Amino acid sequence: MNTTNKWLITLSVLLPTLLEVIDTSVVNVSLDHIRGSLSAGLDEATWTITAYLVSNAIIIPLTGWMSRIFGRKRYLIASVVLFTVSSFLCGIANSLTALVFFRILQGIGGGALQPISQSILLESFPPAQYGMAMAMFGVGIMFGPIVGPVMGGWITDNWSWRWIFFINIPIGIFSVGMLMKYIKDPPYLKRISIREKMDIWGLAFIVLGVGCLQVILDKGQREDWFSSDLIMRLAIISALSLIAFIIVELRTKDPILNLRDLKDISFASANIIQFCAFFVLFGSIVLLPLFLQSLMGYTAFLAGFVLAPGGVATLFVMPIVGKMVTKTNPKWILFCGLLMNAYSMYTMTQFNLNIDMDMAIWSRIILGIGMGMTFVPLTSLAFRTIKKEEMANATSIFSLLRNIAGSFGIAAMTTLLARRAQVHQLHYAEKLTPYDPHYQMAMSKATAAMTAKAGTAAPMAAKGLIYQQLMEQSTLYAFIDAFYVAFIIILCVAPLVFFLKRSKSSDVNIMAH
């Protein structure tokens, strides 16, 4: 394959991938406008996000199987067409029900774009250049969450929320043209007959299991998790369905998702590392702005400003790391990246109510550099031992776990934050007694400070002030606990790097340099 075609193929598959990634976050900042325009409540409006995430998560594991049935090029083009058409339908929706339905279609179209694009890139580049290929892919994956909220907010404020969907149309049309011209199905892609080989039970169990799991992760904290009958029922259905899915797939000759690829120690280790890394990344991206807004008094814009340099750092580091992995052992780059992620989480455990913006920005920049050093060598190493005919299936597994890791990270970290805040609040409240000398001293100072404003009501106002400080300290230590858990997770998973294998071609390439 000549160099020109290789880069044209890269551009062809990155465009639809970028579209899909942006659309996972672009709606978030426009929810208030959407619910106002369609006369919906906030809980109802959030289904525009949930519907997309659920349908997206369901399609990802089916991608390799669908590619073998319809042909990968045909399926990819159909997915982009469906995504583009449903974007137009979302933009003209005149009711919340219609918008949610069209977002489901959009998620179905978008779910295949990441895994197929990744498998095409891996096939278009030789193993020695996997690092550069995954650097390009990583830029698309990481750029979306950065530009999505900013672009969505600007378009909504200056035009209308409907244009966050209409903007997809010209890019989608251009992508279809590029895909038709430059993408071809490889000769080794095994085609199967849908009539003879359709894994009906596997399809049913994966749709039910992943769909229910995504709803649980998205709605769990709001519904108080397993105290809710709805969440409990969904959890039982999801668990039974996923267990049944695993049993069925291991016994089926042509499974929807070939779980046997996970017998490869290198590939399985890469999936565990990826899951933990994205668990921490998405969890921290939610926690950091919450910390800044709830405790430090930052506006939404300032909180976003703190996050932005970390994203820029990731985009800057990825191409550099992509070149480095062809000249040195990718394992050491990956290991150093994980240690940087852990160090970033450790710096966040040192937060207090007096930190300046520079400290918050610097901790995020360290995480951004660490993620750039993690994603590129990890994805490069993950597929070194996978056969090309299994690449579509392997990228489906990899993409599914990445998406679920993000949902798990957000759900787990926000739940941990709420629970630990209650624990610390109870612990501090036990010490607020009239017999405690520290409490007596604090009451004396607070009463003196409030006398000028509250007069005879100063003692009551002083108690309110002390309680407010108690809540702030409880919440602060809850954030610290959450960051500490993230720190421990990364440290524990780092040794798995040494289970990853390198192909002979990469060794030859490194020696040549």
C-alpha cells in the first residue's frame, strides 16, 4: 500500500470517528435549551443523552459480526449514512419522544465508527508503525470530549440547539465520499451468511445485558442505586443476560463477539489496563470541575478552562509518543505514562480549600501527558498478537470496554463522593458537642464575628457558620478519598504492562534505528 493511500485512508476513517466522539458530549451543554424548547423536564431531557449512549454501547460489540455479514466497507458507509440522516432528523424533531427515538438511531449509526476505524488503521499500517496509527486515532478520540462541550455551547448560544445536529450533515456527506473512494474490504475478511449463521441468542443477550447495564450506570446515582426497584431489576436482568451471553458465545462456532481473543494474555492485559485508565480519566474529569465549582466557587467557564490545558497536552504528546514507540520499547513508555497518571491523582489528593488555579491546571496537565503516553503504546501493543482476520472483533472488544470504563468511572466516582461525604459529615458531627474544647473555641470566635451582623441571633448564626464549614470539610475529604482510590487503581494495574508482548517486526524495526 503506497504512502498517499495510507494517509487518505487515515483521513477517511478519522472524520466519522471524530463526528461520533463529539456527539457523545455535544448535547450535554444544550440540555437546558432542549428541554425548554420541547417543554420537557430535566430528567426527561437527559434521556436524549442516555438513549444515545445505550444504543451506542449495544452496537459496538456487534461491529465485527455485522462487518462479516454485510462487508466492512458497506457496513461502515451505511453507519455513516444512518448517523448523518438521523442527525438531520434530530435537528428537526418537534417533540422529546421524536428526539429520543432519533438519538437511538444516531447511536446505532455511530456505534460502529470507532471500532471499524481502528481496525482499518491497524490494517493500513505495518505493526512497526502501529504507534503512529494509534496516535492519529487517539487524537480523534481525545479531541472530541475537548471540543464537543465548547462547540455545543457556542452553537447553542449563537444559533440554536438544532444546529449541533445539523453541523454533522456536510461532514457526514464528505465522509461517505471519502470512504467510497479509498476504503476497500481486505481479502482475508471472512464473510458469513446471516440466514445460516445468525447467532440469535448471542444477539439477544448482548443487547439486553449491555443496554440494561448502560441505563444502570447512567441513572444509578440519581435513583440511589439498589434502593430503587428499577435499578435492582435492571441489574438482575443485566447480570443474567451477560452471563448467558458469555456461555453462548464460547459454545457458538461463529459468535457475535469472539471472546476467545481474551485467552491471549497480552490482549487481555491491555484491556484491563485500558479499562482502569479510562475509569480514572473519566472519573477525574467529572470530579475536578465539581470540586472547583462546589468548593472553590469557580464558574462553569473557569472550571472548563482548568480542564482544557490537559486536553491540549494530550493532543500535543500523542504524535510525539507515536514516533517514540517505533524507536524504543513501548512498554516503558506505557509504564511511565501510567505512573504519571498515578502522580496526577496523588497531586489531587493534596488539594485543600486554599489551592490556586495553577495547581489545579498543573494536575490536569500531568494527567493529560500521562494519558497521551498511555493510550498510544497501549493500543499499539494490544493488537500486536492479534491476527488480521480477528482485528475487527478485537477492536470491538477494546472499544466496548473503553466506553463501559468511562461510564463505570463516572458512576463509581460520583457515588463514592456522595457516600464518603456522608461518612465524614457524621464523623465531624460527633465531635460538635458543647463539651469539646475545640468546638467551644470555634463557637466563641464565630459568635464574636457574627455579633455585628446578627445581634442577639449571633449564637444561632455562629452554629450555622460552623455547620457550613463542617459540610465544606466533609466534601473536601470526600474528594480526596475519591482521588486516592483512583491513585491506588492506577498503581495496582501498572505491573500488568510487563504481560504485554511485542511482535518480532517491532523488535527488528527498533534495532534498525
